[in-house]
Amino acid sequence: MRDATITRNTAETQIEVTLNLDGSGRYDNRTGVGFFDHMLDQLSRHSLIDLSVRATGDLHIDDHHTVEDTGIAIGQALVKALGDKRGIRRYGSFLLAMDDAQVRTALDLSGRPFLVWNVDFPTPKIGTFDTELVREFFQALSTHGGITLHVDRLHGINSHHIAEAAFKSVARALREAVEPDPRMAGLLPSTKGAL
């Protein structure tokens, strides 16, 4: 079973993440940040990765530490659940339309973190949620998950739709990348001998 639990405690946040790569997209996410929970639910449902997040953070300051540290913990859990990455597809991509928004994602579970983020939001907030935190989450996920991640907004006029399209697009690309490849059974998807 490809699953993992990560507990991360700092002076700013206390976070526990449990995930199962071979799940059905079940989710139970409680971070204290409503819009962010909604996005994590999308990430789980559309990647088919079961995900449970419990986060307590310094929300009296703002949502930044909670969002970023959750990205760190999910990235660490992905690394742990993937193990040596033998037999996976490794790469994933998806072009997702959601109403006015269209977002393209391409990613590589390379172990070499790099984020290319071409996603602009027309508003600084979605409700009380700072739109700049969407990038912060994916930066943390990419860095601590060892993911080369490219996300591009092709269209979009509604900030909520753009953010949700980004999470769903990344989710679908991640679903493809973590899937076992029957033609790669037991083999590492690299000529280097390590990922």
C-alpha cells in the first residue's frame, strides 16, 4: 500500500497529513481556512489520492503559514508514499477548463523541485483568502515533493474559477504521474538509476 502520514509541528503550525496514492479521492480536510479546504478537497477528488489534513495555525496573523506548511507536509507525504518510484508513470499533464478559466499543468516527479507559475488573478482575494497563497501552496508542494511543476493560466476572469482550475489541473496531472505503469513493472522510470 502506497500511503504515508506526516506530522509537522512548528511554533506557527501543527499539521498532520495522511494520504493514500491508491485511493478513490476520499477527503477530510480541516485547516481552519474554508476556501483552502475546498481546494484541498478538489486536489484529492480529482487525483484519486485519499487525503486527510488536520491543521492548526496562527490564523490570527493570517493564512500564510497554514497554507504553506500544509503544502510542505503534503509534499513530504507524497515523497514517503512514492518510495523509490519504481513502476510509476512519473510524468503527468492536464489541460482543464472550468467555466471561463483554462489551466494547463505539466509535471515530473523527478526529485528535482522547480516551479514555473504563470497564473495571474484579477483580484487579490477570494472572499477572505489571499490569492497569492495559491502560488505559495504549490511552491511548497513542489519543493518538498521533489516535483518539477509547470502551471499556466491560459484564460480566466474569475479568481475562484482560476484557483479551482489550477488545483484540479494539478490533481489530474498528479493522478497520471503516480499511477503504476504496467509496462514499467518494477522498473525505475529513469536511465540514471535513481530518482
